[in-house]
Amino acid sequence: MSTETVTLLARSPEICGGHLRIDGTRITVNQIVACYKQGYGAEEIADQYPHLTLAQVYTALAYYHANKEEVEADLIAEEQEAARLEREFHRP
């Protein structure tokens, strides 16, 4: 039986803030991409998330490469939100 790669990713507003994720998990494409941008290969990423298959990791990376502008914009928005929250909750 073959697996359609399109079924490996999902987006739901009530899970992970609506970010694209590996279907059936709370691991987002952005999390996979962050590891990838730190220099980890697909096999190493799969080792870090043992409940993911290598096919799921490659699907997330393929989505990233096919939609780089969208994913990069989402990563920047996440970084900005994290910085805002840190400023808000770590006031001296």
C-alpha cells in the first residue's frame, strides 16, 4: 500500500495555532524546518522525533522547499511573537 504525501500534513485551527503540522502529531512543519536550518539532516530530525517516520520528515522538508516564502514568513512571525511575549512577561 502506498501513502499519498498530501495526507501526511494537516492544518486545524484548534491544533498548534493552525500551523501546518505532521498529521496525527503536534509537530509543525516549522519545527522540522528549524532543525533543518540548524544543520540537521532528515535522518537526524527523525531520530529527534522517534514517533515520526522518515517519510513524514521528508514531506515537511519538501513542503518547505516548495513553499519557502510562506514558511519563512511564518517563521519570522513566530520569532517576532516569541520576542514580544518575552518582553511582556520578563519585565524587570
